[in-house]
Amino acid sequence: MAKAYTAPKTSLVRNTLETTNQHFAFMNDNKEIWRTDDTSVNDLPISLGMHTSTQFTKDGYSLVYIFGGCSGEFRAIPGNDNEWPWRCTVISDYAFSYDPYTDSYRSLANMPIAKYGHTATEVDGKIWVIGGRSRSDNKDQIDHQVDIYDIKKDSWETIQNFGLATANGAAFSLKSGSLYYAGGFDDSYTATDVVIKITTTQLDKKMFVFNQVASLNVARGMVHAITTAEGAIIAGGATGANPCKVVESIEEYIPGTSYEQWDLIEGFPSGNGAHPSSLIKLGDEILAFTSVSNEKCLKDDTPESVVQALNWKKKGDWYMHGDIVESRFYFSTIALPEVNAALTFGGTTFYEDECNCMKTVKTVSAYYTSLPDGESLLSHEKNKKMGFRGIIVICDGILIVFLLYVYFFFKPKSRSPETSLNQEGESSFPDAEDGKAEGVGKIV
């Protein structure tokens, strides 16, 4: 049974984003001013880092599904530097949905197992949660089960013993019926270059089907992936020798080509070592949200998260898209394509000598372009709600007039007509694709 959590109470109902934080504004080379705001959106119900946030579109509006993560602290283990900083004091199995248009959270069915550093990818109305680390024998070890969340049913299915699972890998879906799972760290914190294609259409047959496809050019964990109109892109990550040292390259994968391989593209804008904490696609651009600019995960002298951008259609150079005055690491970011904005959830503080740890946080912030004075980012929701209320009032008035007219002139014996509204969600991937199987597992 899912535990009930609500967002922290505030003095006002905050369901729109303010535009008054002028000192958080930055004008980029495109003459666009982007802002960040963490005062007009409610915090997470609990502190989280290395969790997942998955965007799902229903009726043209975004919902966010937040699964697992570390809700305590990441602590160094004395005498075992190889496991730093992946020891979490409290691992979460909670699942939440977040509605940006009501600024509210809803508690969902708990995950089958508490984990962090996993991936979560939506395919045909189900979210596939793969890999990550869970607690076993008092150690944080790779979790080898695949958990599948049914959005419509609010329920989970579990696939046991997926031997190729890793932690801090990347996952993406290009078409209905399949997803790709790439990179990550094993139990010894060694990065892998393996990429797996998983067929998602065999759940009703209790089968788990997958095959290995073209490998990455660079083995990497702590990696991030997004899809484009042509294929997928993986950026950043670390090799494992130093999880705070970024890999300065991106790789592109375009399926259906004769060579079926990842193309290595140099020049990821890590600056002086800035580590990408999340990667999203917004319009035709790829946005990389970075955090630390040093190789020890320490807090920088100037606390900020630089947002780098690349227009993938024009294939130009990366440029500085925005500057977020925050001190966070290991957060998650999702795009709100319908309003050309992004939301950033949770994360950790930087390494602190006092506690020998990295603390997780509840902070949620919005990243969006400048708006006219008096206009809010989610104003269409306000209009939608006002329109709904207006329609109700008008319909009630018409119904009352009609009933009075019928009563006084005809007095028929009748009842009010019944109305049915279909609110069933649609999949974001309309096409189907069959995969060649090289692995089969059982679903429990």
C-alpha cells in the first residue's frame, strides 16, 4: 500500500510561476532571457537524489512520475574509497505523480523494491524501471530486477534476474514496443559500453525479450540520453575512475542505417570539468544542466548550474543557454514542451567535510523564458479552470431555464440526459516495432 505524502503547506495556493526574480535572469546569444524560480512550485514530499522523473503527456498536458531515489545522505564508507559516494543511508521505494498545473503530488503504489540510480522510461503507457542500486547484505548493490509501472492501473509487474542491469545507466524509447538500455556502472563501479534493446510487447505472454545492439564508443556511467527526430543522443557521464570527472563527448545513434553504430562527437561543453546532471530536449534544442566544475564533487566558489544548449537540427556549436543560481547535484529534469519550460526535482548538496556526505534536498524549480509582466507560465491552466467553471455555470443556467419552461408549459415526465466524457490517455508512441530476441526472462 502506498504511503500518503503531501507537499509542504504554503500560505497561498501556488499553481502558477512568478516572474519577479529578475536577478535569476540570463540573456543568451539568441537574445532570450531565461529565468529560474524555486518559490512558486511546491517542494518534493521528501528529499531525493538519484531518483527518476518521467514526463508523460495526457490530453496535451504533462504529468511527472517520480520514482525511488536516495532520501537520506550519500556517505563515504571508511576504508573503502571505491564505493564513494554511492552509499545511501535511506533508500526510497516511494512513487509519486506531480501535476504542474495544480502544483500537487499524488502518492502512487510503492515500488516493488527501494532503489536509486535506476532508469525510468515510458513506453505505451507503462514506465520501465531498470537497474540502480538497492540494499542487500547491508551493501548498496546492483538491483537486477526490472519493475514495470502501469500508469492507468497504478500497479507494478516485476521481471527477475536481469543480469545486464547496471547503475546510473541511460534508457530511451524510439518507437512503440521497445526501449534501449545503455551504459552504467557494475558493482565494482566499472563503466560499461553495452547497449541492450528490450522488446516491451511480450508482457501479456509473461516473456522478457532483449538483444544486444551496437555498443557505445566510450564506456560510461552517470550517463544521460534523449531522443531526437532521427534517433538518440547520449552525453557526458564518467568512466568510473573518478565519478566526478566528466567524459567530454556525446554519441549519436540512428537506427535503421546500414552500419547501425554510435557516432562519437567530440566537444561536449564541460568547460573546466562541469558535470552534466541531467539532459533534456526542448523544441529543436538539447539542454544539458550541469553542476560541479571540479573533479572532487566539491562546492564551487560560485554556486551555479550552467545550462548548455545545442540546436540539433542546425548542427551548430554548443552555447550557454542559461545560468541557474543554485547549488545542486544529482537532480532530475523534465521538459514541459507545451509551455517551452523545464522543471528540476531534488538532488543533493555538494560534498561536505563536516558530515563526510552529500545531503539530499526537496527543492523543485522551474526554468523558463521571460514572460510579459503579469503573465504566468501556466496561465492556460487558469484559463482552462475558469473556462470549466464558466461552462458549468452557463450549463446550469440553461438547464434551469429549460426545466422551468418545460414545467410550466408542458409538464412532461422525463429525466435529465446523461453525459459521458472519455478521458482515456493516449500513448506517445503510435508506431510498432518488432525486435530480434537474444534473451528471454520470466515475469512474476
